[in-house]
Amino acid sequence: MDLRVIRHCVTLLTLYCVACETKDTIQIFKLLKGVENCDVQIVHGDLESANIQPFPNLLLPTSLIFASNFLIHRIWVGFQDWDKFAIDISKTRVSHCQLSVLFSSKFLEDGKETKFSHWTRFGTDRHFRFGKYGEEWSTSTSNTYVVLVTNYDKKEFAKVSINKYLSISSIENFGIVFNQRMNSLLELCVLRSGVMPEMQNFNCVTNMQSNFLEKFHAMQTKLQNWELTLLENTDINMPKGYKRGDIVELIKYPEFINPFDRSNINTSVHHHIAQSVFRKSNSTLSFCRSCSLMYHGEIKLDVLESIHSSPTKIQVTVGFIGYQFSSCYSEKEITFRFYIAPFQREVWYAILFGGVMVYLVMVLIVRFVTKAPEDFSIWMTVLAVMFEKWGTIPGQVEKPDYTRYLLIGWTLACLVLINLYNGLMISELNSPMARNGPEIFSDLVCSLEDAQLFHSERFKNPGERVFSKMNETLRYLDEFRVKLQYNNLELAVPPELSEIPFLEDDSCFRLLSPVLQGRLEGSLVYDFEDYLYWWYYSFRQIETLIPLRVSHNRVLLNLFHPRHARRPRLEGNPGMQDVQYATEKEIVSCGKTVFIGESPLIVAEIEYLRKRYFWIDFHKGRDVLNGGLIGWVVEQEGRIPHISRGYWAMIESGIYDRLLVEVSARKIIKEKRFLGNVTGKKISKSAMMNGGIVTLFILIFGLNLVAFENRTKINMSSKSIIAFVILMFVASVLAGKALPTPEVVAKGGFTNATITEEIADWCCPLNCPNCLCPNWSNWCYISGGLCWCAA
């Protein structure tokens, strides 16, 4: 065939193909008929003029983004890309929805999938800024609709994996528009929620006559499959025999419980709440610790931080959480502060200044005006007036009017101040002594000088680095942290760390906290100690003093000092019940011990302790350490927020808050810390003629006999003294017979030699009203319905 003929054939074929492509061109703006109050973004890589002709007058803010231009030299999409297309809200309004159209006719080719997958980021996230150089942020994507417009046939689409070319995991509303070439109609396919992005999982409709978004909504389905991604902040229990790779269906079977029945502590209140919310919306909830459930919505109860501020996440705030402490410790003695407390510091300064001024004026009068005798003490006169006394003043000093005015004014001022001081101090002294105990976490810091690591540190510049003195001070804490890690893991401590002591001091507060099961079998983790450990680890990664400018960081650094004990007094390898028992024992002893836990747990702990030890005054600290908001984080819920709306309804009605009280109360009941019966103070009963009461009558009768025998004498004779001694001996013998011996009390049980101080719990009158131990130095406790004594 002639070369010229071949060229003509190729030219005709090319023109035919162009004509075919023009005939099959999709006019994008057909999709926008009836759309109102929406922003429009068209992200394309090979858009032609025929695709946007004729250009209608939509009155919609429209952006054309040639995405390929921004991905030639970069793989990742960064801030510079978002900043180019962020909407400046200082110049225009923001619509309540966004319609993003992705157009490309070649993305199914090999090598195009990596680049085209980034296009969805432009169309999905809505980015805004205030002003030209203002901060940029994104909003929720629940009202963002991403539509892929393509010339490819639907059958061709069904043969490929859409995930290979499109990254649609973050798209909540996704659809595809196909062009039916035979009749120039558009076919809309909407992906169902919670399924793989394959063509068989799309709902499709042809010949759209109504509003595009209305048709999109009608074809959508709500997300029904959910995954609980975090279990730690809930009280949901896993079934027996659960393994890390198992998938647990939490809503598969209905579970009806009474959440206010605290006797059934094995049931879960959070599970009951989830049953109410998810079954109402006909949804499922699953949990898998070591696997990720694809195409499931995600929900978890967690601390709300900036990491959860994603456009695809909805936050349902439940409450405020942080560390608080409870204690019954209070200082019993009166300190010098009691005497200066009636007046504030400024008043004391004014009194001192006034007294000095009166003294100086009197010195000038006496030395240079009146010429008083040298034995006249001016300062004694001024001081006597302050104590409502009046000394002798020489006549030549008292006679002038200015002296009288000066002394009268000073006397009146002192009279008012003295009566005011006496009234305030006596009222405070006669009233019940106010609690002088810790109220905030800074009150727990040890008063020992070596335990306050940076008491006198100075911060000069914001970027000042940690200098040598601070490093020397913290080096011990670094070694202490490493040794603490070995102890928590129950591993052998290296020789270079074995000499590091735990410098616990009784003059410093003991910081006890709830005990949890560690990751290793049989290991125990103390909540607040573990928190301090990880906080200090992150603190030491920073090389400047900037974190120490925050007050709670300085408090935490001092509380991490080993002068503060963070575990109860136990030896060996105690179990969890032993630790819980010892913790409660130290708390109710009202020594320098505090119990630190999360806010809801502290409220339940105080309620429990006040019921069990009603005679002890427990109080809660005023401040919250490491406080923050906690709530449910719901991800990829879509346009129909049925799950988050269910939780909001329970919170706003007050039901959720009431159920949280039950969650904390069950945590306390589950501990089962005290074994045996613990009673309160000794109950007053009618006095009986036994024991010490007999001795009292014998002593009174003996004294009357001695007084009668010596009625005519002032001094007692030797015979009378001997008689009195005999009477005392008889009284002691009778009193001894009225008291049972320790062996009698311990009949059928332990002997004194086998009872240790750890077993013998409290002093006799406080714990065993019916126990008759020989004296106050003996220990007493109840076991098996009997009172036991131990030396």
C-alpha cells in the first residue's frame, strides 16, 4: 500500500476517534442541576473545554483544581497544597456542604494509581483559613460528597479493584457517575456504608430526574458495622477463654441487666449502654485486640486530645477526668501560724510601721523637747499600750498636748486592733479545729530540702538549657527510674543499680493509688506510680527548661522523688488482694498517706470509706492533676449520626452521668479488700460490775477507811500507810481475776506467740468492743466471730 494512502487512513481514523470522544464527552455541570448552598470543587488531570460547556449560571462557589500540576515533583500532599485552595472565611461565606467532582479518563492505566490516589485528598477535606496568612484548619467531612466522573464502562470497572487506584477509606460519601454512550444518560452509583469499594456494593440508578444530592441521600445506607478500638477506659469484660486474635461480638445477643444492682458486679454498665445505643440503630459492635476490622466504623472512649480533631471524627464529651487525691490526714497540733492568722500580712506590716513611727516621734519629743529623765523607757511605753497596759509617764512628757494626741491616737488604734485580734483568735480556738490537711497537690510535696529538686532554680531565658547543677540533681532520678523499671518487670537489677536505695521518708506523704494487673503474668502496676514513670521519661527527652515553667510539671517532678513512697508497706511478692488490703489499712490510719486516682474513682472511694468508717472525716483535694476531657470518639459515622446522637441523648438526659456513678462504685466493690468484720468506734454500753469498775469502788472505799482512821491527824501513820498498800494489792488482785487471760480469749485459736502485728490489726477499744485484752499495749482483732489478743 502506498505511504500516502496510509497517512490518509490514519488521519481519517484520528478524526473519527476525536468525533467519538466528543460525542461521549460528559458534561459535568449536568450533575449540578438543583444543587443549592454548596461549594463545588472540580479536581481533574485532563479536563477539556467540552466537559464544562455550556457553562451555566449556577451561583455556586466553584474551584477548578488541576491536581497533576501539584504532584509532578512530590509524592505526598502537604500544607503548601492545602494553603492554595483553603477558603478565606474573611472574604466569603462557607456553605454547609461541598460537592467534589473528580474527573479523569486515564487513571486506570498502570503507574497512574499512586498519583491519582492523592486526588481524593483535595476533594475530601474542607480547608479554611482566616486572612491571607491566618492559620489553616479543616472541618467535618460528613457533608462532603465525592463523585468520580469517568468515561469508563461499568463492566470494565467491575474487573478491577478500586482500592488500587482510589484511596477512599477516609471518604464518608462516595459515588461514581458513568456515561451511558447510547442515550447520553448519566448513571449514578453510590457506595453503601461499611463495605468494600467493589462495584457489587454500589447502589445504582439511571436517568436522574430529581435533585442530585436528594438522589444521593436516597441511595445511601447508614453504617451498621462498628468496632470498639479501645477497651481500657470501659468496664466491658471479655468472655472466658478469650484470646488476643478473637473477634468478640458485643451486640449479637440482647443482654438485659439492672445497672443499679451493685450486688451483680460481674455485669458491665458500659456494655449495657452500648446495647441501648447500637441495638436501637440495628447496628453491630465488635472488638478485636490484635486485629483491625476493615470497613467498620470506629468508636472508643478516650481522653479528647488534638489527635482526635480529625474531619472524619465526631467527639461526644462525657466529662472531665484527671488525677485527684483523698485523705483523712490532718495536723493535730497548733503551730505558730495560728497566732498570726487573724491578721493578714499587710495589717501586721501596718502595725509594725505604726509602732516604729510612734517610737521615733516619742524619742524626738523626749530627747529634744521635754528633756525627760534618762530612766524613762520609751519602747516599753509603746509596747505596753499594745498589750492594754499603761506605764508611768513623766509629767513633763505627758503635759504637752501633742504628746497626748499622739498617745491617745496610738491607744485607740491598739484598743481596736487588740479586741479584734482577741475576738478572732478566741473564736477560732473555741470552734472545732479546722482541718489542716493537704488540699492541693503542691501540699503533698515533701518539705525536706533535698526532696525539692528545683526549689531555688531560676529561669532566665525561655530557651535556657538544663545546666550542670540541674543535671547532677536529676542524675539520681534517672538511675532511680531505671531501677523502678526493673522492679516493675520483676527482672534482676544490674549490679551498678543495686546500690540505689528507695529513700522513703515517713515525714513525706505516701502516694498510694489503685493497683492493676501488669502485662506480665503475676506482675502488679500501681496507677499513679506508672503515670509518674512515663511522665518523667518524656520530660527527660526535652533539653530545655521550658516545661518547668508550667507549675504542674514542677509538682510532678517533686512527687517523683523517691522520698515519696508509692506502694503500701508489704514484703515479699504480695498478691493483688494483699496490696488492696494494705492500701486501705494505711489510708484509714489517717497518717501522712493519700490515695490518688482518677476523679470518678476518688468520688466512689470516698463514698465507700465514709460508709465503712463513718467516724473518720475523709476529704478530697481541690485541684485536678493532668486534667482533660474524656468522651466517645466516633469515626466515619457519615451523614447519618445515629450512634453519636444516641450517646448525646443519654448524656443530655442525665442517664449517662448517673450510670457512671455505678461504674465507679462497682470498681470499689470488686476489690473486696477487707476480709472479716470491721466495726466502728466502741459503742457505749451500760457499765457492769466487773473489771476496772470494781477496782474503782475498792479504791474509793479504801480511801474512805484511811480518812476515817486518820480523822484527827493531818499526817498518816505508818500503820495507815501499810493498811492502804494492802488495800491496793487486794484491789489489783480482784481486778486481775475479773479480766480473762490472753489464753482464755484465744481459746480454740492462735496463741500469743503465733499472732504477728500484721495479723493483729487495730487497737482493742476501736475494733473489738467485746474484746477484753489485758491492757492497752495488746493488739486485738476479730476472726471467726471471736476476739483475739496479741502482745
